[in-house]
Amino acid sequence: MFDIITFGSATWDVFLKPKPTQGWQVVKNKKFITGKGICFNLGSKVNVEDVYLSSGGGGTNTAATFAKQGFRVAYCGRVGDDLSGQEIIKELKKFGIDCRFVFKTKLKPTNCSVILNSGLKIDRTILVYQGASELLGKKDIPWSKLRAKWFYLAPLSGKLCNITEDIVNFAYRNKMKIVFNPGNSQLSLSPEVLKRIIKKVNILVLNQEEASLLTKIPYQKEKKIFKKIDEMCSGIAIMTKGPGGVVVSDGKKLYRAKPAKTKVIDRTGAGDSFASGFVSGFIKFKGNIEFSIQLGIANANSCLEKCGAKEGLLEKSEKFKKI
């Protein structure tokens, strides 16, 4: 039996840093949602200053933290039958993550993200391809072999999104504890389905925008958001706020914390590293929320100090020093 099985995407991440003034620039324009955009010379080559390759995706990122914290971990997901898929599996195995539930397909390539560093502090643009991960359906999962104390559901899309409730119901029937970190696709499920799912989870993880989307309450009204979420979820509810820290509810109290200042190199995977760090602390220290928050923040800060979603994750022996 595994301690944790994670579900979610597996992505091959390509980090690019174009050379300053080499055929590109950041421009301000109201046509862009953020008010700024990156522009390149059309029809010409743009020199790149640096490149970094690694695996990403919520399913594999969280599995990496759990493995580094000493848990027996398996990842359940789908990759393409291609070089990127092979590299992801190879990297997961280096972390000690069991890959027996990683399935290949020739129908679509492996998910891919290209992260463009704008050169302005930590601003970036991400080009995302949703590929093979979306093709894992209910019939593809070997349910009888999924045995774990915990299931961790990262954001799911495609066929996986549509079987979110099946995964939760399976874990619930088999007395497995459930962490649910829904993405926009899952939050777009019908309100009735979401209520049934959330009622069964032990830990619910949302960022500010997701919490607002779920409750239909502006994210600035935190107490009202948590009052509504506590009515839906009998377990622990978490709302992450990026640099603003985190708020956690156990149904009785609200716990707040802000991260210590750190040199941010890359924000990729920061949310995954906090959530999986929190869950690691929660399991190890039998529901101690304060320590769980500390371990989550320490893991996220360490992730922020390195490029990529897995490079800076804390080892088991490092956690006390970082906290």
C-alpha cells in the first residue's frame, strides 16, 4: 500500500530567457489582459540567453514533494509515447516515485509548457499545450490496484476532469483520505457535483481566484468565503494568496501566515509545493495545522529560489532548518 497516490497532469517544461534587446521587447497596451505583452520581430530569429528543461504538472510536482519527504508515492497519469514522456518517467523514478500507473498514448504528445522570462523581475508568459494527460479516462485506471492511505487530486482537465467524482467516490468508499486541489475545469462542474465532491474531502486547497469562483464571493471578503466553504467542507480548507501568504480554516478557527522574504527566481510550481508541503506536515504531525503551514511555506519558499517546479523542493532532513 502506498502512503499517497497523486492524480493530475504531467508536463514537460521548457524555460527560455531571451537576450535583452535581441529582437523583443515588453510593451504596454490595453488590448492585453494584464496591460503588458511581449513582442518579437516577425520573421526573424530571437537569441535566447538561457534554457532549462524539467518536468512539471500538478500531479508530478506534488508527488515529488511527497517522495522527498519520505512517503511511499505513486503517480497516476498519462504521457505521450514520445521523448518528453520518457524523460518525465525517468525523472519521476529518480525521485523514487512509483510509475506503474503512468500510461503512454500515441494519440497525443505529452503536455508541454514553454515559459518565457520577460526579464522584468519575475514577470513571465507561459505557452501551454494540453496533451496526453487529458486522455486518461475511467476505463484506463486500474481501480483494483489503487491502494493508498491518501489520494491527492491536483487540477484535472479533459477526461480526467469528468471522472473527478469517480476518483473521490472510490477513495471515500475505501476509507482513503482525500486532498482536492481543483482547477478551473473542475470548478466549472455543476454545483451539485462539486458539493458532493467537497463534502467528502479531508483537505480542500484553493487560491484566491478559485475560492471566489467556488463561493461566488469577492476574494477580498475572506471571512464570508470561509463561512461558505466551511458549510460545504467538513475538513480543512486552505486559500493561498501568493506573496500575501495563506489562510487556513479547520471549521473553528482561521489561521493566517505570510512567507518570509526570499529571493524569487521562478514561481513555477509554488502553489503545488505549498499544498504538498502542508499535506506532508499534516500527515506527519497528526493534523497540527500550525506546523503544516510552516512546512508548506518553507517548501514553497525553497521552490521559489530555484528554476523549475521540483529543483528546490525540501528534502526530509532540510525541513527544520528551513522552517
